[in-house]
Amino acid sequence: AVGYKTFSQKVVLEANQNKTLDINLEVGDMQMNEVVVTGTLKEVNRLETPVPVEVYNPTFFKMNPTPSVFEAMQNVNGVRPQMNCNVCNTGDIHINGLEGPYTMVLIDGMPIVSGLSSVYGLFGIPNAIIQRVEVVKGPASSLYGSEAVGGLINVITKNADNAPVFSADVTASSWQEYNTDLSYKFNAGSKASVLTGINYFNYSNPIDNNGDGFTDLTLQDRLSIFQKWNFNRKNNRLLSLAGRYMYEDRWGGQMQWSSENRGGDQVYGESIYTERWEVIGNYQLPVEEKMLLAFSYNNHDQNSYYGDMPYFANQKIAFSQLTWDKTLGNHDLLFGSAIRYTFYDDNTAATSAPDNLEANKPDKTWLPGIFAQDNIKINQKQSLLLGLRYDQHSEHGGIWTPRLAYKLAFNDNNIFRINAGTGFRVVNLFTEEHAALTGAREVEITEELNPEQSYNVNLNYIKKIYFNNGTFLGVDASAWYTYFENQILPDYETDPNKIIYDNLNGHAITQGVSINFDVELLNGLKLLAGTTFMDVYTEEEIDNQTVRSRPLLTERWSGTWGASYTISSLNLGIDYTGNFYSPMKLPVLGENDPRPDESPWWSIQNIKLSWTKSGSPWEIYGGVKNLLNFTPADNSIFRAHDPFDRNLDPDNPNLTFDPSYVYTSNQGIRGFLGLRYTLAK
């Protein structure tokens, strides 16, 4: 059946025998009819919502097992995990060419990953508790507020009622990476069900295959614990409460570095201790109207050294939102109010008093807002969504973000959508820009930074074709255009020893097209493939001339693919996944820097074999990652031999230690082996 895994079992039927055959089909990874919530803050069938939402369930991510959501996104078309540092390997998620801070990451609809935690938060969500991941590309500030400029990634966790009693997934790689995912559920009396997920990842094996004296892969020791309570209430009203705790110790640097060198100036290392906890809740009010109170709170502590440069920071975000869901005739209405409080403090000039850099002045901002949305069902084929939000930022004043979406369904197999809206983002450089922390370049802010504003139009078309021979073809094509005012981009090129920030004296454009294909053949072969073309640039007035430039680390072409096939007679599954990227500009240290100022075309490809017997709770899998053994050039870390710049070339004093020249991991080819156990009942 389309959307489900192929079922194969030998059955012998004898004459005059009354026999029943029970067939339980498992959900496949290429469904197009899922229920989604991210686009409209309501549960709605994916094909019915006017807002395009891409959905990826655990089967999709199991094609290429990874220890974190961050790495798992590498096979989503138009979404790229960007490595921001050659030494500590922190990163963020790019959507349609926009940098990580433009992407809002949520758990169960709550904005828990932003600012400081955008760099580290995606590494600590246990895979065992994930029901699906929803992706919206383009601004969604009319529903979610600041940071939802480039898009959304919403991690939907499992409900305990639908989760297995116990599951375990253990993986090891030839690089001696070890990952364990556990989940279990139990009933707390007759009033509540509880789901617990635990993730532990450890990598403690320094490797330097490129011979630069630095670790190729950051060493990590990470523990994450998640627990979610679902309470049984009258009239099936919703009440859930979830909490997550994550601790990570990661370091990268010179191979001889040890904890005794932390913060010193003899052996270079970047050492980061991260401790984070959060609470997420949803409570449906006990009234006849459908009213939902949602809230979240997170606390993020970071204790880190980048060489001999300390960076200590604390961020607290409290969020609450009340929504009223009301249907009147053909109007599906949603009204809401939200408030967010952000506290941020660190040991840099970012939180110092303007007239006294020695005096600490934490950044405290309030962001209350109200919004309204009307999804109008014009007729059986057409619907129109209108939305408007107003936010009152405590520092920047009032911000309006309207939204419009239109859907035309010619039939169930041909759907056209158009979305238009605005977005805004308030920037805190030190919570978002890792390169500002390395100490390799001086940070210079030339003016008071104003919020960024964006205007976006997105066209989407879905086509489903069912052939007579049982083959299914799904096509999902999109085109988008986004215009930015006041955009803030780091300038690495004016001065090789500085990162200069200011509001763009002009505008920025990101535009492009993408297309995804889903193919399912009657023999069980399933294919996913997609490609994206992006044209991203800025236009700025310099010396009375309009200068167009392309931002760093932005590719023009990218693509992903995945192929799955099961040999039923052998109970063997085969998955082949990969991606490719075109050249992108890289941050070099001026014209005398010997490193290329563009990356090459590159591709990461993986293959996985899995074995499981029908009805068995056990699954064994293994394979090879990075089949082509692609790694960046050996000199990606410039002056790795002199990270404290003690012996600079007097003729080229700007050629200093630089770990920010990075576009992908230095980790090469490796094998992996895993064992998975699932106790359904």
C-alpha cells in the first residue's frame, strides 16, 4: 500500500480451512497525507493546509542513522547543517541559503532553541522520542515571532499512548563513536502515561588524518534525558508536561591538549561545557471553547574557552501562549496572545554598560504579541488563509507581521499554493556567531544594530501520479523570493583580522527553486530525490555605487537523494543516501591567503544494510558513511602550527591563525554497526 512498508509473508491455505491472516502494515517514509501542526498551529491534513509543510518521520532518518537531529537534516533538500568551526565543530541549520539564526527550532511547537542554544541545542534531542520532524521554509513570524525568518524545524515528540513499551538503539563506528538511544513508557496509575527518552553519545578518540596537528573531529561526551507526561482528563482535554536535561563536554584542538591546558596559552584547545534544561507544557482550558495554554522555559549555561579566551554565558527564555480555536461557518479562526522574556548575560562587552565596560549589564528583553488567523474555505477546491501579528519589543518598539496563503486543489492529486508574508529578527551577535568567539579575529560593531525585516513570496505545487502498474510518483516543487532590509552580515573581507558588523546599507535577496521527487515501485523500491537552486546576494551603496556581492558559505546548487529496497527472501534492507553541494565562498585572510576562496563541488554518500525478521523485535544494521572519503583541504585551519600567533610573518602580519575557514566536517570514511530492539507491547 502506498505510504507503507512492503509486507511479505508466506501463508499456506488448505481446503475447507477457516483461517484468519492479520496484516499489520508499518508506516513508510514517503507519506503525503500526514497530520501537521507547524504551518497553522492547528492539527490539519498536510494536503489540506494552505501552508506547505514538509514532514519527515523516523523511517526517513533511519535510512542514514545519526546521533543527533543536527546531522540527520543533511538529507533534507534545501536544508544544510553548516559546520561553523574547524576546532569545536559547532554548527547551525541553513534553510534555503539563510544562516542558522534565521531558523527557529521548536519542540512540540514551543520555541526552545534560539539565540545561544542555536549552536548547541540540536545536538541533544533523543532520537528515540521523535515522532516526526516538520519543516516550513520561509518566514513564519506572524505565528511564531522573531527568529522565524528563514523557516521552522518543529520536532514533534511521541505520545506515550502510541510509543513502544521499550526501545533501544545502540550504534558504534570505526572512529570509536558510540551512541545509545533508549525509550520506555509506563502508566502512572489511571490518570497519566509517561514517556522517557535517554540519549548518550561519546567520542573520545583523537584522530588527525590530515596531519595539521589538530583533531579532525571534536571529542564529545553528551547526555540528554527527556520525559513527557500525558494526563487523562474529562472530554479528552489536553494536558501534557515535558522536561529535558542536557549536559555536554566537548573539546577540539591540538592533539596534545588535555584538560590541564584549558584556558592556557601553551597548547591550543576549544573546550565547551554546556548544561541546559527546559520545561514544556500544554493545557487545554476547562471551558466549552477550544482554548489552549502553552508554555516553555529553558535555562542554558555555557562555560567555555577558545584558546586562552574565556566565554561564560547564561541564557534564560520564558515563553507563554494562549490560543482560541473557533470555527464559524466556513471560517476556521485562531486568535492568540504570546509573551516571551529573554535574559542573556556573558563576560563580553555585549553585556557591559556602555559607559563602563567593567560593569555588567545583562540583556533583558520582553516581547509580548497578539495574532489572529482566519482560514477561509471558499469552496471544495479553494481556501484562503489571512494572518496578522503585532509584537511590542521592549527595545525596538512595535513590529507588524502580516501573512497570506492561498490553496487551489484542482483535485486530490494536483495542489497549488501561494504564500506571502513578512518576518523580523532581533540580533545578538555573541549568541549566534561562533566566529566572534574564537579569538582569531577582533569583533567590530560600527553602529547600533536595528532589527532585520523580510518580505517573502513562496509558490508550491504538489502532483501525485498513480500508474496502472502500481508505481507511484510524487512531485513537490517550490519557488521563493525573499527581500531583506537592515540585514546584518559578518564582513570578513574588509579587514582580515576583524569581523565587522553593521546593518546593510541596501538590501539582500534570496531566491530560488526546489523540487522533490518521491517514487514507489510495486517491487518495493523507493526513491527520494531533490535539488535546489539558490541565488543569494546583497546590494549595497558604496562610494555612490551599487555593489552586488554573494554571502559567504552559500551554495548555488544542492541536492539530496535516498533509495531503499528490501530483499524479502533475505529479510535484508538496503538504503543508499547522499547529497551534493556546489562551490561556495569561503572566509580567507585577504589576497595573500594561500587557501582557495571557494570550496569545490562535494558530496557525502552513505550506504546502510539492515536485517530483521518479520515480527521480530530485533534489527541489526551497519554500513559505511562518507563513501567517497571527502574531506576539506589539509590546510583548512590556517597557521595550525602557531595558534597563538607568536611568530607571524612581518611581511604578512594579517595572515594569522584562523579556524573559521570551514564548510563541512573533516571526518572521512568510516564504518558503523548498530543493534535495535523494540518491544511494542
